[in-house]
Amino acid sequence: MLIVNLLPLLPRYSLGFDLIAGPDDTVTLTIIPRKARNASPNLEGGEARPISITASAAEIDAELAKGTDGALGQLIAARKTLAEQIAEQREAADAARTAAAEAAKAKTAAAKPKASVPAAPAQAAAPTSPPASARADEPASLF
């Protein structure tokens, strides 16, 4: 039943297992996802996080017998959904990046270089004499 539950993960992940005996007849089963050979892109941090189950061997078998309705099946379904969402977001980001690059190229190609007209040299303002109404004992006004 374990392999049947893990089949949905195999296209995207290569799986490693660790089985450890614990106190009081408990067992810890750890499933370690790794990137599958043909899968792309790289795994996100949450995707590569190991799945660990600690219980008695009978309880683990009973949980695995529930299939997709069990905790492991639900966790696998959630991870698969997240992986699909991440893939969709990456595709959308790549499409947006490509569209932006094409738009920039089109904008650059559409912008024609303007013929540059030599600008007339700026004339320096000629100093003027103070207005006739200016008085020496008052500050000058701009208004």
C-alpha cells in the first residue's frame, strides 16, 4: 500500500526511505523527496521537506491502507497540488518576462532616432542697470 500511495509523487520526485525502530514498538518511517532525473525545475524548500510518520507498525499499516483518504495520501495530494501551482506560476512568470522583453524590443524598434538640430548657444543675460525707482537704502524687490 505504501508504493501505491507514493505513485503520484514519482513523476516529480525520487524518493528515499528511512525506517527506524523506536521505543515501545514504535517505528519512524521517513520519506525523503528528491528531484527526479527528468523533472524540472529544481525543488522548492517545502517540496524537498521529508515526510515523517511515527507510530506502531500496525498503525502505520492501517493509515496506509486508507489510501488517498489517509494522512499520507492527503499530504501527497497537497504537495502535488502545490507543485502544480508552483509550475503554473513559473510558466506565467516566464511568459510575462518574454512578453515584457518583446514589448521592450518593439518599443525600441518603433522609436525612431530624432534628427538632432544643433541647439543655439545659450545667451548670457546681460547685466541690467537697476530700475529708476530703486533706492539705495532699500533692498531690491523682484516684484
